[in-house]
Amino acid sequence: MLTRRNLFKFAATFGLGAFAPSLGQLARGAAVESRQVQDPSPDSVSSRHEHSSLGLEWFENLKDDLDCVEVVAYVASAASMPGSAEINLIRGSSHCLFCGEAGFRVGPESFRCMWCEAEGSAIECYARAEGLPHEVAAVRLDALLKEGVLKGRRLESEHAHRMLEEAQCFYHELLCEKPDGEMARQCLAEQGMTQSTIKRFRLGYSPPEPDDLLSNHLVAAGYVIPKLLQTIRGNEDGEEKPVDRYGGGYLLIPICDHAGRSWGFMKHRLIPGQDSLHGGWTQDTLAVSERRLRRLIFPAPVWPQDFNRHKRLLITESPWEVVALHNAGIQNAAYLFDSATDPVRLRTLLASSYDFVCAFDYRGERSATALRFVERLERESRQLFVMTVPSKGGLLSLLQSGGHQAVQDAMSQAIPFHQLMGE
């Protein structure tokens, strides 16, 4: 049995001390905010928990759609703010709307005054400026967006979603049907991937050449300048040219939110003869809204039907483990992207299952993604369990050697985290 002292030494190696603030504080904060939230569609949910969680999602989506800089400028204009101050405000800094002191900073997501410490999203700014309850301010701002008084970020987001959806279909078709996708198809066949799994996750492939294959397709599809899906590459002569952002010989997994909207891809460079796709995945998303990206887990849950859908959810170390487990008939697995401890992301995770299982090996040779957020989950009323996996290969090794049943058995034999700690 791993002792408490050894486990804490192991945890310290991975920097768990940086994540000491408890999720209990987050939960209490969310509870306070939830009491202020009125779900716009209360008939669509069947429990108080789902009601407050859906209300919270509605508020978060509205914050995504609003541009805080625009809302602050709108409020400043209504308050007859001096013209010079408005110009500075649009550039990101001005005198505070509430205390009048310099040092007021605002960006697309939020605002903050360094003097009176007023801060928050566009909703908090509008509510405070107009003297309105939080939920009333939200409804009014939503109406201003719908009426076109505020531009917000909805049009920008929808444009990005449409382009990414087109890219997703293009790369998926290239993988499944085009000659350029032969190497990727062979790789997936060697991994035992079924056509239903490839279709379920809309897997795609971007060949190494040409480097503007997607751009040419988008132009032909009616997108005049597909800059969102391009990056700049320089040659030896110092010349720069736009190339496809996701091109270069990558296997691609689309990143979508709860509404099915595309935000980017997880990508893994394919090499001939590759025997594993576990490591080497990178996340490449369009940062149209950082707030929404922080809420994403893979695969994205669909509300309200996915609230507490799983009795026990397995937290994986890589996105490919999710795909491989699903391919083997195990669907209660999720990946948390790069920031496993983000409170907003953990809130989404906690709404998906009653209990959680983390893979762990006693030799400590595997990545400790799951253990990074253990201090937060431990303070929750929900249970955190730990299952043992091989040090080399982890979940995929267990799946390869024993199949579906081996993983299911390991999950059923998982022990509570406090038992692992020797308590």
C-alpha cells in the first residue's frame, strides 16, 4: 500500500501545492450565483440541481456572446462619459465608471478597477451601472443583442463555427475516401478503429502537402479570406506565406461544445509505422471565447440529458484513450484537455457523473493528470476512486492485453482515494 507520505511526495513532484484552493469554495460560489439565476426554460429540467446548473450554463453562454469592451463603452456613452475617456476605454484602459479613478482595465471577457476592485463580466458591469439585479441585467443585455443594439461576439463565433464545420467535413472525407488519407486509414486499422468510431468522433486527416489544401477548398466553398484557419510560415529567404493552420500530416479529432459547435481540433502528427497514438496530442482552438473553451471536456456533454448521466466516469490521460475506450464499448470516459484543475471545467465535469475514477500506477511513471485535481475533488461530497493500470502503456496497455472486460474489472475494483491514502 502506498503510504500517505510517499503519495504526498509524489504529488509534490507534480506541483499539487499550486492547486490547494478547494473546489468546495467554488461550489459555494456557484451556489450563491445559482440562487441569483433564473433558468429561461424551467420546464425543460426535472430537478433543482439541473435547474440551477442549466441556468448557470445560460448565463455563461450569454457572457460568451457579449463583448465586455462594447458593453462598458455602451454604459459609458449612456452616462455621458467624456469623449477622450471613451477613446481610451476602447483601447483597453480608462477611468473607472464607478469610482472615477484611473486604472480601469477592460477586455472582451471581463473588466476590473485596481482601485475600487469592481470586477466581473459584462453582465456584472451593466447590472452595477444600471442598479439592476443580476438576472434582470442579463435579460436586458440578451435583448440588446437580439435587437442589434449591441453587436457582441455571436456573429464572429458563428462565422468561426461554420468555417470549422466545413474544415471538419473536409478532413473527415479526406480520411475516409480520398487517396491522400490512405496512410491514416491504415494506421487506424492497425489500432483496431471501427468505422462507427471514426464516424462518431468525426476523425479527420490533413496530409503534409500541399500546405494550402484546406484554404483552396474554403475559397471554393465561398469563404473569401479564410484567415481564421491559416497561420504564417516563413521560408529560408525570409518570405512569408499563409498556410493551413491544421495542415501538416496530422490525425485530427474535432473539439466541440455541448451544442455541437466546433472550436478547433486536437491533432497528432502521424508517422509511418507508429505503434501508439496515446501521446503527442496538442490542442489547437480558435480563442473566440476563452470562457467557453474553459468549460470544454471531451467528449462534450449535452445538457440537460447528460446531467449525472454516469454513475462512474473514468478520467483519461489523453484524448486517444477516450476514442479507444469508446471503440471497445466503454463510453463513460472523459478527457479534460490541458488544464485539469480549471474550476470552470471541473464544474462541467462534476455535472456529468456521481463518482470519478482516476488511473494510477504505484511506480509513478505515468502522467498524473488525474491526481492534479484530487485536492479539489476530495473536498466534494462525491467520491473519487483510483484504479491501478500498468506503468508502461497505462489504460491502452490494459485495454490491449485484456480488452473491454479488463478495463471494466479494473474500474469496478477501484478503491476510494482516502483508502489509498491509508485513512
